[in-house]
Amino acid sequence: MTRVAILGCGYVGLELGRQLAPDHDVVGVRRSEAGVERIERAGLDAARADITDPDDLARVPDVDCVVFAASSGGRDAEAAREIYVDGLRTAIEAFGTREQPPDRLIYTSSTGVYGDHDGAWVDEETPIEPTTEKTDVLAEAERIAREEASDHGIAGTVARFAGLYGPDRYRLDRYLDGPVTAGYLNMIHRDDAAGTIRFLLEIDTARDDTVLVADDEPVSKHTFADWLADECDVPRPEKRTKDERLEDGDLSAAARRRIETSKRCANDKLHDLDYEFTYPTYREGYRAAIDAYRSG
């Protein structure tokens, strides 16, 4: 039985805990009382700790693996740095200097680190070129997860997530109401994001490595929006090109860069490892949301 601490046990972390709990010893870590209560309601052991505070982390029991799944809550680059760089570095130091340190760290990153590839395919061998301050922070955190964890004898794995969706994050209105700007969607259902981490732990693979976690079918936003509208039996939404959206004067520099960034994420490595997706594409992954929408 593997002992696992999930730091930042939120959207993906709670699902990971549920998947691991039958066969492993799991503790979820959050800094708020409300977060701890959510972990306990999920039937998991919980520890209240701020991941940027080594004294707080001392309250987390010894484990074999640390999963760093914390989120900056969609805030700015400075907040992201506090969590993904300072917090990750603090966690590695806090666990790595124990008498019984973990031998694995899995850090959950984002495919945003790839930058713009003009719609071309990317995989684990593609050089990363972050285009915003926040994705630059994520790239730095990936280096810390691999290199600084190794300094403490901990094998670091980077799980590079595509766009997360699933219960409470289907965001149907964004695509049904429109207008929808051109570009590609690279997605991964929450259950497969968590399932990939569980899989990497249980078959003990991808140590000191990076795995791109995306489903089988990147899709154009226009194609996806039309499919979703048809499935929900509503009119197809208004579409606009990237140039049309960029002509609007309400965009921040970071928002402009996101619109200009385009890529398609290949998951061949996950298939080579024999991971079996619960939701191979958006068609399976959105079915529950579509059924709920149609039933009112």
C-alpha cells in the first residue's frame, strides 16, 4: 500500500483521492477549513496546511509520494509564482529533508507552457515556449519538480494537463451562447486527469519524466461549438475569427496572447504506456452534461 499526500486537494485532487483510497493510504492537504471539510466529506483523511509554510507541512505525515496539485485560483502571475514556485520548492524541501522522505513527486502542470505552434501538433519532445508571465512560472515550476526534487533523491514527474473539464466545469453557456472565437481545444476530463496520476503511480513509471495528459481528439472551437449545439438541440452559436476578436479593445495583453496561441496536443506517450481513457474524446466526456441540459 502506497502512502500518498495530495497537496492542493481540490478539483483533480479529490477525484484522485477517491480513485486511490480503496488500495492506498491517502491524505489530502488544503489550507482552508472549508477545503479540509470537502476532503473529509469525500471520505479521505485530511490535513490543514499552507503549502508555502514549512511548519504547516510538518503536520502532514510521512508518505511515499507527494502529488502537487495546488492551484493559484486563476489569479495573476505573482500569485501563481507564490504557489507553483515558492510553494513547490517549500514542499520539496520540507518532505525531502525528513528522515523518511518520499521517493516520488508528481507535479501537475499545464500545456500552456508550449506557447504558439500555429495549430501544429506538440508532444513531450516539443520545446516549451511559454508566452505569458503565468505560463513562464509554470515552466519554471516544471524545472523545479524535476531538478530540485532530484537533489533530494526524489524522482520528479511532470503531468502536463490539457484544459480540464468535467462536473461543475462543463461551461456549456460559453459555447452555446457564443460568440465563439476560432482556435483549438485540447481537453482532458477530470476523471482521466486523476486517472493518469493514479496510473503513473500504480505502474511506477515516468520517473524523472514528463507526460502530456490530453484526450484523443483536439478539436476546433467552432466544430466543438456546433457539435455541442446540435447535441443540445439549440441553434448553433455565432462564430468569429481570431482577427475579429483581436480587433476588440477590451483585451489585456495576456488575453491577446492566449487567443494567438494555437496547438494540438498528442497523447501517444500515454497510449504507449497503455493508459485506458474513461473519456477518450469530448463526445463521451460531455454526454452527462448534454443529457442534463436536455432534461432541463
